[in-house]
Amino acid sequence: MDERKWEELDKDCLVNVIRRVGVESLLLSVPFVCKTWYEATLSPLCWQRLAFPQMWPDDGNGTYSGFTSRLVNSYQVKGYFPFTRFIMSIVKRSNRSATFLALPVCCTKEALLYVADECPKLRALLLPYEFDLNYYSVIPGLLSKWTHLEFLVLGDCLNMEEILAQVNTVCKHLVGFGIIIAYFEENEASAIVSFLPNIKYLSLSHAFMKRADLVTILKGCKELVYFDISHCQGIEAGDGKILKLASHIRVFKDEGSMRDEHLCDGCPSFPIDGFLDGYCSD
């Protein structure tokens, strides 16, 4: 019996399979299998979900690690790796159809501005931990270009009030908000309640947060169905009064939280499982 070959698969079906493998495989594995698979990666549909692997600058001696090292070796890049041009080239492959974008730490202001123009259909945007803090000042002015946004994750709570005020004005479809590393004060909690009163998915994992600020959020955001405060500092897991206030929330995560009021070192790996459940890049 003759065996069917992958390269003989209908192109639309092949694209539908390949689009699910992620940016790293799309660049470093799939194109090298055969000509048919390479041609399939040229479809913008393969680049609708752009979750960039973490990419760090060199160590000062021209040596890279992780994903960047693999890129340098596979494509024989000489000298300094052109992060800005790389990010822009990947975004361009989507042909303005990208719906999910998770940017790497190495993203520059030039790349961010390019993304704003080239990704008008974004439904989910994740900005990285240790993102250049100076870039947060330009984000409010870019949000009007992402009117379809449903999920927004900030790397830090810097300039959060201004960002959320603009979100409230132009991002009418937003249902989920998160912060990777947050040092919460009263103003930040009030901003969430004031500008995102109908938010459904909220992730503040690994934040520093006073109990009073958590109470403010629980009392002000009545439509929450998912709320992650796991491994937070300043509050305690299993707090009876907090659990009562959160009893209407379908998924409430407080495991690992502790009443140790010291600034949390944080965790750069954002827990998207659960927070983005049900999100579809189609």
C-alpha cells in the first residue's frame, strides 16, 4: 500500500497544521523539512499568532544564548544581531493579519511603533517583563490603533493609570488584563476599578499588594470570572474574608500568596494558562 506523504497534503490543510507550531519552529525547523513545507510558511495565516521566544542582548562579548543563539547559527548572522529588523520582518510576514502578539524584552521603540501600524487586528498584546520603561509613555497614544484588543498584559505597572484610561476609551472589547511584575499602591487598584469595572479576566500573580487594595478590586470588579493573585506578597492565601468576597469568581487563585510585606522579586514567566483559556487566534 502506498503511503501518503506530508508534502502531498492539501496546502490549506498543511498551513492550518503548521500555523500552530509557534515562531521558533516556523523559523528554525519547518522551512527546512521540504520545499512544500517552506512554501506553506510563506502564508500570512502562519504568522497570525506571534509569540516571540525570549530574546536577550549579547553578553558583551558578542555571544548570544537561547533562541537568539540558534538564529545566529542557523542564519549565519555576523556581528550584532539586528533585533529591530528581525521583529519587524516577522511582523511583516503576517500581512497585517496578526491577532496575538507577545513581544520579547529586546523590542525597541522603533519596532513597537512599527507593530502598532502593522497589527491593526490585534486581539491580544503581551508586553515583556523588563521592557524598556521609557516605552510605556508612548503606549497610550498607540492604543487607538488596537481597537479590537481583548487581552492586554503589561510588564510593569508604570504609567498604568494613563494606559487604562485610554483603554477605557478606545478598547471597548477588552475582557482580560494582567501585569507580569507589579508593585501595587492605592492608585493602581483604583485605576483598575475605575477604568476596568467590567473586566472578566485579571492576573496580578507575583505582585506586591496590600490587603486593602485587593479588597478594593474585589468590591469594584463584580464581573470577574478569573482572578489570579497567586504568589503575591502583602496578602495571605486562604484569608477567609477575601475568599468570601471572591466567592462569586469562577476561578480564584491565591496559592502561594503570603503576608510578607517586602517587594517581590517577581517571576518573568507570565501564567497565560487559564488567563487566556478560550482565546482563539482565528
